[in-house]
Amino acid sequence: MPKFILNQKQQPNGDNEVHNKTTSCNYMPALENQIDLGEHPSCAGAVALAKAKYGNARINGCKYCCPACHTT
């Protein structure tokens, strides 16, 4: 099952991105900026968990490793 992380460092547009740690994403944040979201069948579960835990943050999937969850 894929493992996901949340980038604690905001993107220029204000989003905190969810990344699939199992894939080789070229845009994976530095280790010190990764928040573990655990294993999920898809990025949707990881994004939902991140939104539940960090409700005030703008959560989005990475365009490259989580395209199904990328909205902005």
C-alpha cells in the first residue's frame, strides 16, 4: 500500500501538498519538512486525513505524484 506525506512547507500559492512517498517524485520535500500521513489505498485517503488533522491549512495533492488529488 502506498505511503503518503504532507509537506509542512507551504507552496507559493499557500497549499500544503500531499506526496506519495512510495513513488519517485522529483518534487518530494526535504525530510525535515515531511509529515507522515501513513499508508492509504489512494491519495484521497491521505488528503482527507491531512484535512482532518490540519483543518486550517489548504491541502492539495502533488500534481506529479498525486494527480488524482491535485486541484489547484
